Amino acid sequence: MTELALASPRVWSGRRVVIGALAVGALAVIPAVASPFQTITICYGLVFAIAALGFNLLLGYTGLLSFGHSAYFGTGAYVVALLVKYLGVASMELFVLAGILGSIAVAALFGVVCVRYTRIFFGILTLALSQVLWSLALKLFWVTGGSDGLRVPTPTLLGGLGGPGADKVEFIAHRYYYYVLILFLVATAAMWVIVSSPFGKALQAIRDNETRAEFVGVQVWKYRWIAFVISGAFTGLAGALWVPLNGLTTPDILYWPFSGRIVFFTVLGGFRTFVGPIVGAIAYNYLETYAVGFTVYWQLVLGIVLVLLVLTMPTGLVGTAIQIFERVRRARRP
Amino acid sequence: MSLLETTAITKTFGANRAVDAVDFTVRAGELLALIGSNGAGKTTLVNLISGLLRADEGTIRFSGKDITRQTVNQRIRAGIARSFQLVNLFDHLSAFDNVALTIFARQGKTRSLTTLAGRDQAVADESMSILKEFGLAPKAPTLAGGLSQGERKLLDVAIAYALRPTLLFLDEPTSGVSTREKAPIMDVVTSIVRSGNITAVVIEHDMDIVFRYSDRIVAMHQGAILADGTPDEIRRNEQVTTTLIGTGETA
């Protein structure tokens, strides 16, 4: 109960900087020390982490639980696939730009409807709207490829400076990994600034007490909508980065279980901390990758993990780690 | 001179006329107490004036302007602020953040997504200054949810005060705190209100507090105004003493 979060220079405390630098350093050396399989698995994790960061702007900072973030992830992915199909675009920068703009457009529209409500009503609306997109992707097969989806070839990076080359695995595990890593770092820094800004504090105020937020002059509906659009943009960026990695997008990415996965990332890592969703996304991706290889009942394994997690670690992996650290620190005090 | 004036303001909930054609006036610079038994319509009247509820009939004029149809935000910008009967804080933000956020909102800075809140020294200084005025400086880093009831009441008022209002409504600022804490809270609140040239309306049930701190008292009963006068006039008002105070005793 003694955290001074808003105006304290401690937000840039030495410990946080050191941990952050070590994490970035570790991520930077992965392609050099790990197998391509491990690097690609981390790469997926980083992409999902961007989506989870966006999602947590709503859940952790604004108090809105969306069950429809597959809509924005899928929009990012499908916009890229449609650019390839209809315009023959191969530039990753255009993919990223179009993915973000597409998801902003969809989130702006859906947000107008959703942010007027909170709690279960908000959740159900986001879920229902995402399923409209899933249904469109499935039914408009002459445009979207239906259940077969759309293929996306390996893109060119930085205007052709980082071309795909002959070996796709080598490309994904090195050049594309670094591309994703840099965008992940940019997205993380941008989200950190947003949640640490006066706007971010206003969102936290809305989360804590909507009525009082209104009575200090925060325009609740408008701020929720802006948060919704930003959240959609981050998730759309993740979708745009994911589709070249996967090589294919199908309606599955718009279906509600994928929204559940984004919720899972965030709950696993801990939605009450900034880095929780990042850790959760990477951890979940590993968990799923190995659970799929381990048993055909991998969904059962993930379900059990989620139940155990909620029962034993409600603050998630990062929240629990912080609590343990605090306990140890208190115990060491004379 | 009237700072606020309601004319025939009415609010009904089903068959219940919670506020029934009330003409209510607040004069600039006074500390007015609004008294009445539970269900008299005091909080509903404040909710109508502050914008939490919409009036069914009647008008509200503030500083000469009709604000009846204005939003909460517009009324705040006009200079009306309030605290709440049930303490309304941002429990997962520190006491410091509760006040700082209010200052950011007042200055229109909550629209900024690209600046770090912690780097705004002017807001930090003003926040600490307000917390000091309310005796809450040592609690600045404590999450609002972890404060005592008395501290929460003070912080609730401090947040409203941080909006630098012209007219401040305080809805039962001493309810839920021990008898021992009541007078110190009111001492702090009234001292700040008077030194800041703020007009204040206090809803209060404790008659000792009412008679001790207010310049004028308005008594409500069953949605209407029963009496309006100085503390001495209200003390001598037989209708008030029998209806609201019960036995004819006034303090």
C-alpha cells in the first residue's frame, strides 16, 4: 500500500532499468544462441505480447474485459493478406501500416457501440461483434478464401534491404525476428508512455471509480473509446506481424477462442502489472507449443493450468514473483 | 448576491417526489448547511445541481447562467465541485495520485498521451501543497484504499477542492467517522474553504457541527424546504426542532 506511481521519479528506478536492459539483451542474443525453432517460438511470443499489451490497456488499466480482441488481431492479419492478394504488396512496412490502420478503423467503429457499457455487457458486445467479422471471413470466401484462408508469402523488410532470401526459416529466425523484436520494443515503450501519461492515469481512475472520474472532469465515455482504439491498434499491429510468420491466415484467428487466448496471456502473466501480459504471452506460447507436442488433449492441459492459476496465483506469474520478492525483502530487513 | 439559484426544481422517482418544486439559493461566500432527516431530498437536490441526476422540472442558474441541461463536465468547468456521502476515491491510486489526477483533469492535461505524468513538477508541487493543507502529506504515497475512514473523508474533500471550485458541495463530510474525528475534519475543511474564498454547501446530520460551522441553514423535509435562516433562527424555529430534531432540543 505504499506505491507512489504517478509523480515519482522511481518509475525509472535503477532496478527496473537493469532488469529491462537484461531482458532486452537476452532477447537480442537469442538468434545467436538458440535453435531456429526456439527463436521462432519466442518470435511468436513477442507478437502475442504486443497483442496482450494492447488488450491490457483495456483490462488492467481501464477495467474493461474484452472477449473480442480476435477481431483486431484478425483484422491486422486479413488486411495484410488482402493487400497481398489484390495489390501484390510485399513490403512489411506497408503491411504494418495497413494492419494498424485497418484495426483502428474496426476498433473505432466497434468501440462506439461497446464502450457505452461495462462489465458483462461490454464483454458480450465485444464477443458478438468479433463473431460478425469471423462470420464474414468464413462466408465471403471469394474475398477471404473462406475456411482455407489466404496465404501470405515472406515479405521484404525495410524497402528490400532485408529481403527474404532462399531459406525462409533462416529469414524468420534472424532478420524477421529482429524486425519483430524492434517493433515489440517500440510498442512496449509506446504503451509505457501511454499508461504513465496523464491520460493513462485518467484510465486508471475510470477503472477504479467511474462516477468520481466523471466528477473530476474526466470524460469517461470518450477516454474509454480512445483506449479501445489504441488497444485495437496494438492488437492489429500484432496481427500484421503474425501473418508473415504464420504464412497463412484463416477465420480461426477471428474466432472467439483466439480472444480467449489473449485473455489467457494476460491473466497468466498478471494484468495488474505492466510486464505481466508480456511474460504471460511468451509463457503461454511455450506452454501451448509443448502441450501440443506432449498430448492430443493439450486444451485440457491448458484448461487445468488456467484453473490452477486462478486459484493459486490470482495475480499471475509476475504478480506472484513480485509478492515473493517483497516477502523475501521484508524478511531480510533487520 | 446569489451564486446559485434553483427555481421549482423537481425530481420524482416513481410516485415519490424526492425534490418537490424547490427554490434554493446559495449566496456567494457563505458556508451553508443543508439539514433534514433521511429521505428529505438533500442529496437528491445536490445530485441535481451537480449534474448526477437530471431535473424533471425547474431550472438551475449558476453565476447567472442557466446550467439545467449542462453535463457534469460543463458544470465542473463552470466551478461546481462536490464530495460524496459514500466516499468516492480512486482506491488503487495513491493519495497523491488522486489529487494529481484531479489537477491534470482541471488543466485539461488528461488528454495528453505522450508526456509522463511524473515529470510534471508543477502538478506534483500543487498536489503536495493540497495534501499538506488537508494534513495528508504523510499519506501521499499510500493507496487511497489503505487510508483510514477519516483520512478517506478528507481526501474526498481534497479531490473536490483540487478542482478549485467556486461552489463546493460536501455531502456528509463527517459521516462514518468517530465523534472524536468530526470536529478536526470540519476545522480543516472550513478553514480551507474560507481561506480559499469558496462558497460551500454542507449536508450534515450532526447538529453540533451544523450550528458550530455554518453561516446559514436550510432545512428540508419530504422534498421541500421547511425553513431557511441563520443558525440562531433555525435553533428557535419550532417547526424545525419538532420535525427534524425531534424533541425541541436544538444542539
